[in-house]
Amino acid sequence: MSDHPLSTVVPQALPPTLSGIVGTNRASTGVTRQIEANDDVAAIGLWLAEYHSSPHTFRSYRKEAERLLLWATQLRGKAVSSLMREDVLAYEAFLAAPLPTWCDDALARHGYHRRLFTGPLSDRSRRQALGILAGLFNYLVRAGYLAGTPFALQPRRRGARGTRRTIERYLERALWQDVLAKVEQWPQTSPREKQRYERARWVLRVLYETALRATEAAQANEGDLRHRRGRWWLHVTGKGGVEGDVPVSDALMADFARYRTFYGLLPTPNSNGRCPLILGIAGRTTPLTATAVYLVVKDALVRVADALEPADPVGAARLRQASTHWLRHTAATHQAEAGNPVHHIQHNLRHSSIATTSIYLHAEEDARHASTTKAHAGASHDPYDKDGTA
């Protein structure tokens, strides 16, 4: 049990009424099972195992599974496989107002007796948590472990169908150019400053040009760069094990050569090499972790924000919010604004559905804003008619 994804949550065996062995929502004996797991911890652990190749997703999903498992068994007095729709509604309310004992700063960050919340979850975080758990229950139903899912009764939220969402977490082109320009102004008088500059310069460019997630960038190596018909491509194995090839420009390959040369490496990639695309600290050939890549980007954007603050406080505030995933959104948005076909952007981002990619299409929204504000500019600023009514 020690190597089980939930071993730190359930250190001892649960009684049958809480373990799920006799869960009231367990599938009937006549259903063909796709998994051998016969209790909730084992079944949830198998679901988590499907995401081992994506560490960030795995950690996020495990956190939500742990919270639900502990809430159900400790506070609700039920097995996860006995939860009903009323329980789901109660859990949603709990996420908005978790017990103070679950948020205590004095608790450890790891282990059985640890802090599970830092405070109430926002609306967005609650929706994300419930979405992850809905995916868990759907998986267990398809596996023949559960008879049904109480999440299936959740009403569709307004705007979920028929209303196109747009992504807002991206940097406008002018602000992105400011980022690149400000990084070029960083001091480079010492070896440490030069290393910091070259690393930030490369990491920002490679994440923007390829639209990689932080985890994908951390896992990529020189052997993933492929040369076909005079063009460079980067082979990526991403979220959910989805593979794809991302176009790499000659300009980015020149940046790659510069970055490698700075650390005394050959400027061209070895097709059989395992040297990471983003080198470790001081140019070591051990790769950075996804968290380290994230921190490099955050540090760079905060430094740029500090430099930009006097001239552009709004842009500086936006940079302080930004992260590695903003660069992915920024890349997709700029590709869309440049007129790239949406199906090309879909392949570049490795989206399974073109509807997901469509959230980056801002042109129609911008045109509506322009036509509306232009109409207002030519009209009277008096909000009242001659008879005094609005």
C-alpha cells in the first residue's frame, strides 16, 4: 500500500461501510467489469494511474480525489461509491466553506494529518474541482465499477452551449514585445547574470514559439527536434499521452543554437541525443522540473513588470498575473490574429476538438468593439432625449 497514490490519505484499511466494498452505487454483479479493483481507494488509484505520464495533471487530480475521499469517509460517513446527488451538492457547499481545521496553517503540508485547504475555493476553483471529480465518476462507470454517477444530474451552466468562450489569460502583442525588449536590457556583467539572462531569454522564446506546457517543455530534449523536407519540427508527447509535431521556425533554431553555444554545446541538435531542450542550472544536462520552468518564467515576468511599472502600470499588473500557461495562450492568440487557419492552431496546440481552439479567436469580438465605440463616438454624449427620458 505504501506506493499507492492515496497511501498518505488512508494509511489503514477502512471498514466495509466506508471502503466501498458494499457501496450502494456499486454496479450490479451482472455488469462486465473492466478493472479488478474492489474498493474505492483501489479504484481511484487506478484512475490516477492513467495520468502518471503527466505529473502536473496527476498532482491536481490526486488532490481533488484525496479531498473527496476524506470528506466522504470522515465527515459524511459514507463511502465514495455510496455518494448520491445530495452529497455532491453538500460537497460543493463544503468547498466554498471548508472547516477551519482543514485550513489550519499549523498543519503539515504532507502526510495524513496535513492541511487540505488554504481557505474557501473560488467559483472557478470549485467548478474545476467538480469537473475533475465528474471525470473520475465517469471513468468508474465506464469501468463497470459504479452503477451511475451523481454528477450526471448536474444542470448545464448558462453559456456552456451556444456561447463561444474566449480566453483572457494572454499577453497582447505589444506587451509581449515589451517583455522581449526589457529582457535584452538585463545586466550581464557577471557570469551569473549572463546565465540568468540567456536562460530566461531562451525559455520565454521556446515556450512562446512552440506553445508548450511547462511539463512538456521540461520533458523535451534535443532528440525531439526532427528535420524533415528542409523544415524543423518538435515532437511532443503532451497531456493525456497525446503526441504531435509542432513547427519550429528558423529564428527559434537560431535561438537554440545561441543558447547551446553559450554553454559550450554543439549548436545543432543530435537526433539521438538526450540533452534537455531547457538545460538545468548553470547549463547542466539534467533537465529542469516543470516547477523550475514555471519559476524561471515568473521571475522574468516580474522583473519586466518592475521595469515597466512607471510607463505602463496596467501592463505591469498583467505581467505579475501571468505564468507559463499564459505564454501558451499568448502563442495561440497571436497565431489566430496573424490569420493562421484554426485547424493549424488546433494541431499546434494538440487539441482534440477544434471548439477548444476557437476560444483564441478574438477578431470578431474586436471588430464588434470597434464598430460599437465608433458609433458612440459620432453620437451625442447626452444620455437623455429631448423629453428627459433615458
